[in-house]
Amino acid sequence: MQTLWRRQRWWLTPVLLIAPGILLFFTVILLSAVRSVWISFHEWDGFGPMVWIGLGNYIELYSDPQFYVSLKNNLIWLVMFMAAPPIGLAIALLVNQKIRGMRFLKSLFFIPLVLASVTVGVVFTWVYTPEFGLLALIFRAFGAVAPAVLSDEHFVTFAIVIAALWPQITFCMVLYLAGLNNLSEELIGAGRVDGARGWNMLRHIVLPQLTQVTFIAIAVTVVGALRSFDMISVMTAGGPFGSSSVLAYQMYEQSIFSYRFGYGAAIATVLFVIMAVFIAWYLTHIIRSEERGG
């Protein structure tokens, strides 16, 4: 037995190490997703027996005005969140400079990364408070009155996304800092010999080496925008009148407060399909780009 293990350990060892993670993924992630799709074809309050209604939940979803409001808000989140990777890259380039006092500045940028999303939401709720918040103080300095952005259905989603961008930009900054620390010194040196400076150095030498980091940053940012929930729950609870709700929060609201787990599962399924389509398209685009580059 010991001899057999020595002969086969070159493949048995990685299999045994990976097996717990694969098992956890299939039981917690994959089976849960399949179960949610199955529940979406039923009417179920979470306690009694499930009643099969086929596509009933999806038909209702198609005619639900709140669904389109949530979907529109998800698109707003997605578009605005796309600012996180380039801003994160810019900050990473800034704090990566060997300048006196830059370590202290870098530590300040790390603060939102260690804060819980709930804490960030509470802090920005205070910032947006019309009576004594930071926004009110800024407006008051110019002799104006600050708007109650969290109570305005036209501005509330933008205000929440701006709050959520703070930790997301920091996360992208950390990714790019790791990538900048792994740049090839030989390529940078060769670029300097050829006279590359500033924008030309960044465009032709640095950015091509950060392709994989950019891929991760964009993918994580998009998924974070589509599954946004905690900041909305803390700051507005979907209000006013559902104007700041997104698909993830509407799913939670329908399942937990309205006891409509089948309808909530239908919303979750739609959100899953949107994420799967994006990830498939993005991976295909990246693979084709690498093949053309090779």
C-alpha cells in the first residue's frame, strides 16, 4: 500500500487537496442554484408544501413594474461601477511612487477595504443627512441647502452607488498594486532605453503586463454591481417607494417579507442568468484577445 501511494502520489496528492473544495462547491453553490431554479417554478411560502405553477412566476415577473425598476438600477450600478478599475489603477500608480510620506497615504486608502459594507453604508448615511451631514456642510459653505438625496427617487441610486464605489475602488487599487509589484524590470528597463516615458511607458510597457489583473478587476466589479444588496439594505431598504431597489434586494424582500419564495427564486434565477451570460461573454472575449495576441 505504501509503495502504491509513492507511485501515485503525484496525482493523488493534488486530488485529495482539491476534493474538499470541489465537494463544497457542488453542495453549497451548484446544488443550491439548481434548487433555486426548481423552487422558481412553484408557489411556496417557505413553510407549507410547494405548489407547481410552471412559468407563472416568470410571467408575473414580466409584467411587474418593480422588476424593471430594479433591473434599471442594476444597470446604473453596472455602468457607474466600471469607474472603479481605472480609478483604482490611477490611485495604485500614485501610491506606488517612491515618495516620502507615500506609505502613510497608502494606509489611508486601505481604510475602506477593512471596513464592513454595513459600516460604509452607515457612514455615508450620515454624510448625506441634510441637517448635519458632510454634504450639508459643503452646501452650506456656498450658501445653498443640501438636497435629501436618500429621499429623492431620482438621486437615491446614484448616491448609494457613490458610497459603494469607495471600497470597490480600494479593492481594485489593491489588485493593481499587486500587479505593479510584479512588473518585469527587464521590460521597463528596455522601454527606458528606447526612450519610453510617461504615457508611452504606461500604455506600451505597464498596461500589457496588467492584463490579467484588469480581467480580475473588471469581472469582480461587474459581479459586485449585479449582486449589490448590503448597502441598499442599510441606507434605504429599497426606498423611497422601491426606487433604489435592485434585483438582489427585491429577491430578498419578496422571499423574507412577503413569504413568496417561489417569486424570489425566479428573480434570483434571472439575476443568475444575467451574470452567467456576462461571464461567458467576457471569458470568450478574453480568450479570443489572447489568441489574436499570440
